[in-house]
Amino acid sequence: MSETTDRPITAILADDERLMREQLKLRLAEVWPELQLLGEAKNGTEALALVQEHSPDLAFLDIRMPGMTGIEVARTVAGMCHVVFITAYDQYAIEAFEQGAIDYVLKPAERERLALTVARLKERLGGGTPDQDAQAEDLPRLLARLAARLESGPNGAAGGAAARDYLQWIQASMGQSLRLIPVQEILFFQSDEKYTRVQTLQFEALIKKPIKELIEELDPGQFWQIHRSTLVNTTAIAGVTRDFRGRQIVALKGHPEKLEVSRSFTHLFKQM
């Protein structure tokens, strides 16, 4: 199939997070304005129904969705359309990408990265329909491998029941708009009575999610609670000193603000 034909390339989009769908739609409109979006789904069951109803050329599928996962949907629609996985987990996507059988979008979708994916999709769609494409021969095997990896959790560890999916980005208010912030870029979270402050090297934003919820949703190996109102990214810690009162003070890489460690959490820096 080629974009030079009269019929435009069509697609459906499935992600259980509305903001993610909106962000990807915006980016796709920027880098591929000719693409015709036929419908959106918030779970795998709805995604399957959209593919069966509209017969799109492409299905953008979030790997992790309620009802049916993106992988389960992909298995069902194999040969009906070309699958593009939406994922926050590099290890799933990169393996598939290196095998050359599946295209993917890492979320939150960045314009430059998405443009590369779109260029590859255009090349593939220009070569024939999905069931005629040579890559379809490897699809069942590769989907089985991805499903096994999905069951083992985002870190590839055995035992899917014990595996945790930690937050990969934060939706924060900046003025009148919402911004998606990858958690690895966040230096610390600090709460007051109404909001929680999100601080990066470049800017700060506000969220309504309290610290106690963030503690449950963030990777404890990456974010440490050092005060009842403060979570710090361990990779952002430049060092820890003591002030004249003997309190532990955390210094941050590239940021002038200092964070106090309360007594309840001094054990985190017991070497000092």
C-alpha cells in the first residue's frame, strides 16, 4: 500500500490513559498530517472491536491495557493490519524493534523519535499489505516472547504476580496546560497542604497527588522519602552534609536548593 494512492493511510489508537491518547494524537498530527485516525479505544477489547469494524492499515496499541493487553490484541489482528506498540518500557520495544518485526512508540511520544517511526511505517506500508509482508512470518513467535516478558514484569524478573509497574511519567499542571514529565527527570517531590511540587532541572510544576500516593507508585529504589513531605530522586543527590544543628541536608546535582532529612529517615545515610 502506498500513500500515493487515493485512499489515505488509516489507523486506530488504543491506550487506557486519555492524556496519552491526546498527546500521541497531537504528535501524529504534527509528523504525519495525512494519517486518518478512525477511532480511539481505552482498552484492548475496544481496540479489537475498532479493528474489526474499520479494517485500518495501522493499530497503535498500548502494551498494557485492561481487558486485553496490546499483545493479545496484536495476536488476534495479525494479518489484518500493521501493529505499532505504545510502551513506556524500552526493553519490550527495543527487542521487538531490533528483530525488525514490530514498530513501536515510546511514551510520552517525542516528536523526533515519532518521526523516525513514521518514516519506517511509510516505508513498510509502501511495500504491501500486512499479510503479504515478510515480517508477518515472525510475528507470532515474537509476540509470544513479548508476552512472556510482559508476564515477568518491567524489569524482566521472574514471577509476574510480584512484579510492579512503577510510574514512568507524571502529569503536571503548568499554568493552564498539562505537561508529561518523565520521572527520571524529576529531582524531587515536595508537598504542602493542597499540592505537591514537582521539581526538575529546568522548571517546577504542581500536581494534586499526595506524597503518600507517590510513595506507593514510584520505584523505591529510585525515589527515597527523606521527610514526611519530600521524595528525592537518588540519582539527583550530589551529597549529604550536616548543618550547625546536626541535621542532614541533601545537596542536588545542578540545582541550588537543599533538602532537609528528618530524623525518621536519617538511617538512609547511616554512613555519615
